[in-house]
Amino acid sequence: MNATDTDTGTKSLRLAEEYLRLGGHRRSKIDDNITTVRHWEKDPPEAERFWQEHVQPLSASDRKQVEDFLPSINSP
């Protein structure tokens, strides 16, 4: 892993943690190395705004890295 990967990973983790701290409900599902996000419950306004402003605009690969840090639907 090079410095850029580390910086991206750190940024992705920080984004996921902040989203969850704001009460976000999205959960990841990883199946055959394909990540999808499940969103059954409406997010609090602050979490939804954060997702739309900071995560949604990312490239697909950067957004996937954030999604990988969300709690899994397979975990309690």
C-alpha cells in the first residue's frame, strides 16, 4: 500500500465514522467482493446531508471505500 492508498483509506474511514456518528443507518452488504448499500431506515437530516455532500459526490471507487467501512448487514 502506498501513501496515497493510506490517505484515501484514512479519509474513507473518517467519512464513514462521521456519517455513523451523525446517526446514519446505511449498511453494507459484500457478496462476491461486490459492495452494495442497504438503506431501510430514513437517516436523520444531518446524516443524510453529510452523505449527500461528502460521500455521494465521490468517485465510485472512493465511495466504495467509504461503504466498506459501514457496518455489515451480516454483523449484529
